[in-house]
Amino acid sequence: MVVRELSTKGFRNLTAGDFQPGPGVNILHGDNAQGKTNLIEALWILGGMRSFRGGRESDFIRFGENFCHLEAKFWAEERQQEVRLALPLTEMPFTFDTQGSAVIYVGTKPDIF
């Protein structure tokens, strides 16, 4: 799998934005508590729907926000694919939608972006 783009909104301490890794090896560099691990965690969650940190899903949501939204575009199995996660602050069950691309929504509003 090759990640082409990661979009985040309301996830932990990351500001809303897009990350487009370059070809080859990418190095994340910065001071402590600036979001390097959170960026990696966002990709990890989208790849397996579980954090390597543990805890509750509500911990993903940035302080002061009502939801978080993660989206990744990647190349795998010889085609472009997407995966999305939208998580509201209130506890909601997962629902799955696999028509076309692999898309995972949480909550009552499937497209917050």
C-alpha cells in the first residue's frame, strides 16, 4: 500500500489539513508534542480501525471539537482506493459501506467534510 494523501480534521492535536507524502522514504521531524505520532496514528487507525495507543474513540477528537474526520487516498491492489472515518463526540455504533471504494463511516452524518 502506498499512501497518496491523508486529510485530517479535529483529530487529536493536528490542525485540519492535508498531508501528501513524497515518493520513497518520508521523515517526520519536529519538537515533542507537535503531532508526529498523531499523524502516524491516523494512518494506523485508517488501516485497521484501531489505535496502537488504546483508549476510547472519543480521545481521538481534538479538545473543543464535536467530531473528527480522517480520510486517506492510497494505491493498493493495482488501483486507487480511499478510506474515511468520521467520529462524532457522542457514542455511536460503526456502520460499514463498501460500495465502490472502501469507506467507513461512524455516526449519523456520513460525510462531514
